[in-house]
Amino acid sequence: MLAFALRRSLTLALTAWLATIVVFAVLELVPGDPALLMLGVNAQADTLAALRAQMGLDHPPVERYLRWVGGLLRGDLGVSLTYARPVADLVAERLVVTLPLALLSLGLSTAAAIPLGLLAAARRGRGGDWAVLGFAQIGVALPSFWIAILLILVFSVTLGWFPAGGFPGWEAGALPALRALTLPALALAIPEAAILARVTRTAILDTLGEDHIRTARAKGVSRTAVLLRHALPNALLPVATVLGLQLSFLVAGAVVVENVFTLPGLGRLLYQAIGQRDLIVVQGVVVLLAVFVVLVNALVDIACAAADPRPKVAS
Amino acid sequence: MMMNRARSFAVATGVFALALVGGAAAWAQARTDLVIGMSLEPPHLDPTAGAAAAIKEVTYANLFESLVRVDSSGALVPGLAEGWTVADDGKTYRFTLRPNAKFHDGAPGDAAAVKFSLDRARGAESVNGQKGYFASIASVETPDPRSVVVTLSRPDGLFLFHMAAGDAAIVSPTSAATNKQKPIGTGPFTFDRWAAGDRVVLTRNPAYDGPKPALERVSFRFISDAAAQIAALKAGDVDAFVQFNAFEALPEFRNDAKFAVTVGTTEGETLLSTNNARKPFDDVRVRRAMAHAIDRKTLIDGVLYGNGVPIGSHFPPHRAGYVDLTGLYPYDLAKAKALLAEAGYPNGFDATLRLPPPPYARRGGELVAALLAEVGIRLTIEPMEWASWLDKVFKGKDYDLTMIAHTEPLDIDVYARDSYYFNYRSAAFVRLEEELNRTQDPAARNALYGQQQRLLADDAVNGFLFMLPAVTVQNAKISGLWVNRPIQANDVTGVTWK
């Protein structure tokens, strides 16, 4: 276990370090000058120089990289070039939108997908199975931004049940905030649920063919009990693995959905920061996301190892 | 008796009627909040430290005041200065400030603040996006707390106009450093909060020394996605959307009595900007051929769904001094082909069209490419994001053609700049510009503007396409929103609800 933890920490450190190099290099190579963007088409050479100095962009790239990584090591993400605020504050402010959004859609998609997958597996080749497979096919094919627009048209414009976008902030109360997150979470959850439902169905069908299931059936355990007590726990392993991957995709999907619903989340922050060439913010957010993805994958591995119902055999 | 009864009945009816009217009046009490939708979120809220239009579209005349102010008709009216005089030599301006102007934090809005603001904008450390506006200032003096005397090193016909810009906002020495996040001005609204990524909220300034606005609370919400803009309007999440550019949705809003749609003017001359230094565009015959090949009506119909005005040079039709030159190069493919052949390109040529993100450019670029293909000019379209466009096209001048609206008011002077990205060099134009700077008389200035427009049209410097419209979709019960956009602003001080 210790070796496992060490190996994981090393991967984490290495990934984070590689991420800093890649994101810094890419942003150096991409055309675009944050000072010029800020001051626009009538900017004079002297004001541009003054602003570049103010932003600390007048130093050579290597020095700026080292200074930035040095800051990261001390836990300092730096100060945004456009917003003139600490990146850590900006990220914290946006996480309270993106994290609940991601968790909500993860919860919704899991809650829908696992029963659907079970149903499809139980009714393999029959109507219920076809219905679930049909939903999965459509759900995978539809991009979440399109689902988002459709949801807005139906539930905000026509029915008026939910706001069409925006976020009142948690200080406005949990209910209005959750209301604002419902449609975006649904838009994210539907494609996720489609994928998860298929994975669940396949995983259960796979386990249903295994020996211990046949044994259980032979001992007289009912179909339902076999499905729930013997097949499902085994099938959950691949499902959990996919779920871990999905969480990374959720963050990517959040960029798109947050823009459609104008939610002030991490995705929108990243999107705007790239447009404004707010290098410090982009660098900080990308490194944080890389660390997050590695951490989630590690957690999934640990969870899978712990949840595996098969007896542990010392190798 | 009968009389009495009749009278009492009348009185009772009257009282009842009054009660009804009173009740109805109480019911219909006008709203005092407003939510305005905008496409772009400002990067910060200090108009003296950034060129982003969105900054001024939140702060101008609402939070910050400049010495002079541009009103909805484009006229110069008093701002923080209630009056001014100009010396005969055109070099000395004396501003008299409002007696009781105060910043939102209580700091005095006096001559010292004005001197601080102007000196800061033109100083060595200045990061003002329009530092050039202050270039003609030689000195700023403050004979008394209410008087500011600005001496110019040369006459500057646009000086007052520039002092009315958002970039010339008067800031306080005590709060200038923190205006980006917590803007403090002298205006009739104070900054309440900024939910980053979502909205900026302003509230009425109870201590304002001028006429108080009817609105108590104004929110600016930032929605970039066109479908989301339409949905927000329909769901009533925003009361008005300014600079609305999903033109295809306008008929739907026009047919709905709940909404009012206004189409006004902007200062945005939309150009097919042309690299005059690059072959084959260095040949005026090629540029004229292109002018003959571009049908502006097709463009305006296709890009703006008919909501635009064609231009023949770099000047807005609604401004005094405008000369109509749209007939100079009528749509004529034969003429265009003949000119191309004369220039040595009987079979046309290949070139690249680099397009920035705004929808008018992306959509317009496709149409321009299709129109020019008719005369054998084959364009490769390259979409770019803003940062790359600014870096490569604008700063690096690495382009053949691009499409962009020049939205600064009265910016025909850019053609006098040597290093500007058009790579246009004309001694005649520079001479006219120098003369303009020496001229104060409005009629003489307009005549000079006319000569400049003709020169640019003759040289066919760029493809002069159309004026960008100012489209606002709003709740029909709102009045007082600006229809035209003579300056980058959403001045809500005069907005009321019916």
C-alpha cells in the first residue's frame, strides 16, 4: 500500500510538473499579447511598454517560468493579468459553481444510468433493453450544448420553471442557486448517463455469464437477487472506472455548458482567460485541472481495489 | 333632499373612483430596477486603464464622469464641469466644476482630482488605452478648487470631444489604484457588486449632487452566446439587450408586443481592411476593381438582415461633414474585371482573408469571398481569435485582407498614421489632418473632413462597406435607453419604466 501511495504521488508530481511546462510553452508560442489586448487598437508604444512592465511581461520567458513555478511551490498561483486579483481567489469563487455542477450532474447521471443499465441487462433483447439502448445511442450522439439549448427552450422560455442562465450566487439561498444549476446539470448528465448506462449493461451481461453467477442460480437464488447481490457489485468496477474518466470529461463539458448558461464557473473563467490571454490564470487553472484529474484517477484505482469483492490474493 | 342624496351619491362615487385610481396607481407603480444584457464582460472596471468597450459600457456616465459628457444625440454637454470657455487661440481651456461634486467614498470631486486624473493619463506610467487623447496637453493648473485651466501645446480641434471620452474619466487620487475591482467615481450610480462571470450591479447614489436617476438598481448581465441572449430576453431574465447581434431573431421580437426593437447608429465603420503595401493591393486599380465587385446591398442583407447603412468612405452618415460617396464605385462586374486586367490580373489572383471573431466579420467574410470570386479573386478564409488578430494582423500587419468595424468616434485620423495596419501613406491626407488640427470653425472642419473622405474613396484605401447598427431589444415598457451609440456607453441615468 505504501509503495502504491508513493508511486501515485510520484506520478502526480511528474504530471503536474509536465503540465506546467506544456501550458507555459504553449502560451508562449500562441500569438497574442495581453497588454495589447488590454489597451486595444489605439494603444501607444509607451503605454504598452508601461503595462507590460506592470504585468511583469518584460522579463525573459525562463525567468517568468521559474518565478511562476516557484510561486506554485509556495502555494501562490499568482495574480491575474486582467482581473488584477489573486488567481486562488478567482478559482475559489468559480469552484463553488463548477464543483456543485459537476457533482450534481455526476449524481444525476449515476442515479439514472445504473438502474437503466440493470433494466436493460435484465431484459436483454426485449423492449426495455431496446428502449435503453435507443436512449443511450441518442444521448451519446447529442452534444451537451445542444441539449442545453433545448432544455432552455422548453423549461425556461416556454414553461418558465427555471432561469435561462446566470447564477444568483449561493448567498441568494440554496434553492435559487440549485434551480440555476438544474438545467446545466441535466445537460451535462444526459450524455454521461447514456455512456454509463451502456457500460453498466455490458458489465452486468459480462458478469452474468460467469461461473459464480451460475453457481448462485444453481443454489436456487432468485434472478433478481442474483442480479442485485452478485452481478451488480462485480459490474460496478468497470462502471466506477468509467465514472472516474467521466469526471474529467465533466470538467471539459462544463466549459461549454457554462458558456451556454452563462454560469460563472471555472470553465467560463478558463475560456475567458484564454481569450484575454490572461496567462497567469490559464496556467494556474490548467495545472489545477491536471492535478485534479490525476487525483481522481488515483482515487478510482484505490476505490476499485477496495471495492473488488474477489478475495485478495497475494502475488 | 333629493339634491343632497344626489350629491352624496356623487361624492361617494367620486371617493370610490378616487380609491380605484389610487389603487391602480399603487398597482402600476413603476419598476425601479433594470437588467441590461451585454455580450462581453469587462475585464475590469477602470475606464482609464483599458480599451475594452465593455468597461465604458458599464461605467460611462453611470459610475464615472468626465469633464464633458456626450449625450444620446452625440452632442457635448456638461459633465463634471458645468461649463467651459476656450481662448481664441484654441490653446487654453478653462473648466468650471460643479460646486458639490463628490466621489462615492466622500472624496471631493474638485480641481485637484481633475489635475490628478489628466496628469495620470498622460504621465510616463500611464496605461490609458487612449493616451493619445491627452498628447496635446502642455499643463494643467488649478487656480481654485472649482477651476481647471488646461493649456495645450497646439490647437486640438477634438480636445473637448476627447475629454468627453470614458478614457478621460475623472478619478480620485485616493481610489484610482483600486478602481479595477472597486470603481469609485462621481456619477449618479455607485458600484454595488460584481459577480464575476455573471453580472455587475450598480445602485443609485443618494449623495449625487445632480438630478437623481429614476432607477434604484441596475444590473449588467454578460451573456455571450446568441441563443442564450434570445432565451434570456424571452424568459424575462434581462429587460433589455444592447448591441444585440443575432439579427436573424429580430422579426420574432418585432412581432411580439412585449418587446420593442430599436435600430440606431454607431460609430462603427465596417471595412474590408486592405494591406496597401502588399502586392497586388498596392495597385489602386486592384483596390478599385474590388470596390466595383462588392455589392453592399448583398452584404447588408446577408450580414445584418437589412439593418445597416452603406458607406463610401470612412465617415458615419449621421455626422455633420459626411459626404455620400457610395455611388463612386457602383456594383459592376465588367468594370471590375476590366480594371483587374488593366492591372495585369486578367485571371484574378489568390489572397487570404483573416477574420476576427465578431459575427459580422465571420458572416461578412464569407459573403465578401463569394462576391470577389465572381471577378476571379480567390480568397482563403482564416478565422482568428482576438488575441491572434491583434497580434498578427493589427500589430504585425501580416495580412492581405481582413474585415473589421472601426468603432472609435471620429477616427478618420488613423489614415494619417504612418504605422497603421492599412499601410496607407498619403502626404495629401496628412496635410489635411494637420489643417484639421489647426481649425476650430465647425464649417471649415466639416469641409476638411469632406476632402479627407473623398481622398480615401478615390484611393479606395479599404473596402468601405457599411455602418454597424446599434440594435437594442428591450421590454416595451422601458423608455430612455439610448437608441444611437455616439460613444461606447450604456448611459442609464435617463431610463424610466412606464
